[in-house]
Amino acid sequence: MLHQDGIYNDIQMCRYAGIPAVFDTGGHGIGLYTKTKGELHDALAIAEKNTDKLLST
């Protein structure tokens, strides 16, 4: 790295839960943001019930 404090080194985290909003055309996708094991467990339960949709966590 040439300059460790350069503004170009500030890379934003990808918001994967927002991907369905980019590709969605009428409710065919679900984006879920999880931070805890419990939230991930809930997201997986939702995924099991919605196998016909694009799911991103």
C-alpha cells in the first residue's frame, strides 16, 4: 500500500441483504440482515419457507 491513510483505502462493506432489491421484479426476492445466531436461525427458517425466491443474508 502506498498511502495507508488515503481515502481510497476506505472500502465500504457490501450490503448483501440489499441484493434482492437490485434484481427484484415484483416480490421475488428477500433480503435479510443478520447479526446474531438467533437472527441467522430465523433467516434460515424464512429461507426454508420461501424456496421459490431469491434470498440474500
